[in-house]
Amino acid sequence: MIIETYAYARAGLLGNPSDGYYGRTIAFLVRDFRARVLLYPSARLEIKPSKADMPVFENLEDLYRTTRWRGYYGGIRIIQALLVRFIDYCRDQGIALPNRNFTLEYESSIPMRLGLGGSSAIITAALRALCRYFEVAIPLPILANLALETETEELGVPGGLQDRVVQAYEGLVYMDFSRDLMERQGFGAYERLDPGLLPSLYVAYRTTLSEGTEVFHGNVRERWRAGDAQVVEAMQAWAGFAEQGRDALLRRDYDALDRLIDANFDWRARIYQISDGNRQMIEAARRVGASANFAGSGGAIVGRYRGPQMYQDLVAALQPLGVAVFKPVIVPAG
């Protein structure tokens, strides 16, 4: 028996980064990139390394490029952390796991450390495989929680639920993380929206901007916990943008959606230190008339373009900056 599971990249459209601060967000799955996990019975429990885990390089330049692209860690540590979290969950739920060893292999085509949900996709795909192997049914909201806790609780990496929720639910999702919901039930209210409501969207990313989410978010959480008025106001504004964006999508008011997408980034620039490379991407996209916002923590952007000519202009403006541009596939073919 070989179990094969997938989880895909994601792009945050509106509300990010308020998901970690009792806010609201809208995000969609990006099926152009995915994490793939194979799990099968074996005599001993083994997590097989992928290329990202192998400390073998062609030369110094290869080491440099690979490290800037993928960071200093591969996927083995997050899979190991997930296994610990999965065992704790099953014990807490009174689920007795049979003594059945396995080998787990993974690979990922998601550009790492660019705010496209690369690490959470590996975790989500592996969690799906574990659930199938041990015949454990985990409700989608709890599955998203476990994926987040793997990084925040086990590895000490800050993050919010947005990535994990949209990777669990797939498609286009509106998420409400209001404090009363989170404290009452331990998760938010998640609404699948029809991806057909979306206008023509692009995603663009620049691999030279790769960095961990913890680098970008800096001390914002500490400021929020201290009641910093500027940060609190920004989180409320971002949550409002997501709520208004949901309404704009349902009305197919794409001009209003454009204004919200642009405003989402503009508020970020008030709170966060935006690197020159990230700002160049945003400005280049906006110069040709497209809206532009971060798809995650930086390194990738998302927005709306109007018509084939604007898309061509967008590609022409971003390619000289070393930026790849594509039209995201959000739902499965057929």
C-alpha cells in the first residue's frame, strides 16, 4: 500500500497578516506549485530526505544559491515535528495508534520562503497521509490548527492560520478569526467561496527576496500585545478589507476589489519595513495599471490585471527585475 497526498501553494488576497491577530482574510489555493508526500509500510520508521535536506553541493556558488532559495533547513524537521504533534493529538483524543512503521518521502515545487505557504503545504500533505495510513479522521478546522501548531508550538516559528486553513479547505476561502470565535471554539469561521467570482488574477515572485516569515514580521507581535495603537489600528483595517472584499466579490465589483488590494499593501508599508526589492515589484505592477499586494510575507505579490494587454505589460515590467509572473490555477482541471 502506497499513500500519495498533496497540498498546494496559496496566495493571500486580502486581510493578511491579520489572521494571527483575530482578524479576517481571503486567500486562494495556487495549484501551479505543490508539496507531494508518499507514505508506505516499512520495517522501521524513516523520513527520507529530499534534495533540500541534502548537504551536498556542486560548489560554493551552488551552496549559496540553494541556501538563499531554501534557507538553512529542509523538510525533515517539520515532518518530525508534525509526527510529535500528531501523536499528542491522538493521545488527547483517546485514539490508540497501531504499531505500524512506515517510510515517508516528500518533495515540493513551491518556491520556499516567499510567503506562498511552502512549509505549511509539506505539513498538510504529510498530515493527510498520516490520517489515511492510521485511519484517523480529523475535522478540517482542527487539521489546520495542527498544521499551525507544528510550527508555532514545536518549532517556535511564528505564523497564522490563514495558510493552513486554505490548504485544508482548498479553492477560495474567506476566514474570520474573531477573538470570540477563537476563544469559544478554538478556530474561526471558514467560508468556501466560488472561485468563479474571482477576476483575472496574477501572482509574481522574486526568488532573490527569499527570507523566513519570522524575519519579515519582526517585532509587530510584541507591539500588538503591548497595545500599540498603530498596530492595533492596522490589524482592524486589514480585517475590514477582507470583509469588504468578500462583499465586493459577491457583487463582482472588481474596481472596489482593486482599491482594497492596493490599500492592503499601503497599510503594510506603514507598519513594516518594506525592502527595496519588494517595493519595486509592487510599484512596477501598479505602473502598468494592475493592483498589487503581498501574497504572503514578502517576495511574492498578487493582484488583478485587466485584459491580455495589461498582462503582457505586467510581464514586460517585472521580468527585468528577475520576477516570474503567472496566472494561477485555483481549481482542478475538469
